[in-house]
Amino acid sequence: MGSTRKTAVVTGVLFLVTEVAAIGGLALYTPLLNDAGYVLGPGADTRVLLGALCEFVLALAVIGTGVALYPVVKRRNEGAALGYVCGRLLEAAVILVGMISVLSVVTLRRDAAAMPGADAPSLVTAADALVAVHDWTFLFGPDFILGANTLVLASLMYRSRLVPRPLAVLGLVGGALIGASATAVLFGAYPQVSAAGSLTALPVFAWEVGLAAWLLVKGFTGTEGPGEPVQLPNTPEKYAASPETVGGHSLAPR
């Protein structure tokens, strides 16, 4: 298995991990996010901690996709490839901020249980503020930043033909749609976790799952031999197609 084929498999696995971890984290957080009195009640701390673990795995997998793809996509557009890595790092950082805010609610609940005379209204207010931080990170991480990252990667894939163009088009549509949906949520058109929010997230979900499946089964297109990118000989035609790939510009038109 060539290095590019290995990269495709690793990237495909990481994209699948991001989907499973994202869905698992949100589902496990439900008791805390939907119960205003969680900080004063018996709690479901084990479930919430498992959700935090899922989000931690999600953040690592998000970073991993950017790092794994960089050696391949930089050959097509190094600036865009670097931008994608930076975008994924930002997305992971926002996810981790939301995770820490949720864990802070767990800490408040445990402190409240240990101090029966604690100021209940103040605890509820503090917990609500931390949940609000999570909600905002959930909007900007998995929606705004994910949408931008999807547009960057899908456009790279479309221009380079590393995956079939219809799949790349799905990514372009999904990235644009989830960004538009995030804007609608920001201005109160509908809640993020709602039927409308879920429907607008479907295309980007389908893009990531489809991309993962394609990379696992087929790998990157436009490769030959041991899985390395097709290299054209140094010819005037190659210079005309991509001058920066010809060392020394010796074939540049005089």
C-alpha cells in the first residue's frame, strides 16, 4: 500500500470518527443541556463525562483530518491546504471550550451537593451561563467553522479531482448550506437543534460520510503506481498547466 493510499484510509477513518463522536457527545449531553435545574438535582454525571470524552475524541479527530490530508492536498494548493489545517485547529479549539464549559457545570453540581446551604439561585445562574457558552460554541464550531472548512476542502477536491466531482459538489452545497443555517440560527430564525437545523446539516453529513467511504474504498483518484500522485514530465505543456511545479522555470516561454 503506497503512502497516498495509507493517507486516504487514515483520513477516511478519522472522518467517520468525527461523525460518531459528534453525535455521541450531543446525545450524552442531553440531560445537562435540557435541564435548567441539573446543577441542583441528582445529575447524570457519568453520562455527561462520557459525552465530554466523545467531544475530546472529536477534537482530536478533527485535527487529525487536517494533518492527514495536508501532504496530499498541498501539492495542489499549499495555501488552501494550510488554511484547512488552521481551520480544523480552530474548530477543535472551539469544541474544547464547549466541552470544558459542560464539565464546569458538573463541578458546580458536585460542589452544590457537598454544601447543602449553597445559594441555589446563584448556582443555577452560573450553570445556565456555562450551558450558554456551550450552545454558542456548538453554533460556531460545528456550524460556522465547519461550513468554512468544508468549502475549502470541497473546492480543493473539486479542482484537483482527488475525489469524483459530484462528491465535491455535495461538499460545496453542504458547506454553504450549513453556513447559511448558522446565520439563520444566529438571528433567531429557528433553534439550532430543530427539524430545520437537522435538515440543513444533512448535506454536510452526507459529504463527510461519502468522502470517508470513498477514501476507504477507492482512495484518491488521479494516482498511479504505488499510490502516488500522477507526475507529468517536464514539458512546455506541463508549464502551461502549472508553472510553479516546474523547477527553475527552465521551460518558461521566452
